[in-house]
Amino acid sequence: MKNKLKVYVADDHNVVRKGMTTLLSTFPRVCEVQEAENGKKLIELVNDGTPDAVVLDVEMPGLGGIETAAYLIKHFPSIKILILTMHTEDGFVRKLMDMGVHGFLSKSSQPNELERALYSIIDNDFYRNELVVNAIQHFKKISLPSLERLSNREVEILNLICQELSPSEISDRLNISPKTFFNHRSNIINKTGSKNNIGLYKYAVQHGY
């Protein structure tokens, strides 16, 4: 579990951005918060110093949230991305999941959910909430061929990842080293064509795991 988190916020509404920055600063594990009024300014901040996570509004003038997320995923893949949006349609969420975004929050969410979501994307590589579950729910009855068959151990690890256990928790439960866990996870990602754990969760739902 990583403490001393560095988090950036991008939102073009001053009141929302300032409130989000103040709220994030109260979280025990967060040591630094910086803010930007649009995607271009956020990328400038990131180029000066890479954060652990960004909280990203979708609709911003100039460089919007979707374009900004795509840029960060390509150039700064280590950054965890939490999308803050009023758009909760399944197709919208699935599109951003496929891009590699790590979590979603409705703008009507409670402050304590923001803290849960932030820690989850940091510790578990994704945040599973109602938005994510609803977005991929209809895949459950669709039978899709696996790209490459997973081993029994890989299926076991996949299921534990989908339960939002952290790497250390999974390693302890299976009595394996963290290095062995990450080797298995890398193999699972390669076999499934996923980008991160939220992609693995989608894959698991699609294939009935």
C-alpha cells in the first residue's frame, strides 16, 4: 500500500476544482495535490512531475478529458486515471474502459467514495462500482473465444484480481512471492489482450469467470 500519494485534478469549473483539491488534501495517504483548468494545463503539470493519479473531468474547453486520458495512457502509462463525469451511459464507460482508464465516478458521488476510488485505483489498478458493473453487465451471456487458454492458476489469480484484492493480498493468500504474482498477471494480460485490471475484470465477465 503506497502512501504519500501525489494527485492532480483537472476541471474547468473553479469551484468544483478548488473543492476537489481541498477534499483530496484531507485524505491521509495524499501528500500533494495540484490542479489544472484543462487538459493542456494538466499535461504541462505531468511533464514537470509525474503524479500517482489524476482525477479528470470529461468536458473541458480545449483539450477535453477523453483526449487527455488518451495522451496520458500512451505517454505516462503508470498514472492511474479516475474519470469524474455526469455521463454515466454504458457505452461511454465501456469506451473509456477499453482505452485503459482505471475508474469512474459520477459527479453526484459522495466524498467518501472518492477516497475509496482513489485508493482502489492505486492499490488494485481499478475501481469497481455500479458504473463499471452496469457497463459490462450485458456481456455476461455472450460466449467469446479466449485468445489463449488460461491455466488454472491464472484463472485463480484473475478471480482474486476481480475481487479487488491487492497484489500483496493475493500473494499472501496463494503463498507466492510478489514477483511470481506479477509474472502471472503479465501472462494473463498478454493472453487476454487487456491493458490493466479493469480490462481483466471485463474479460472475466465476458468469459463467465
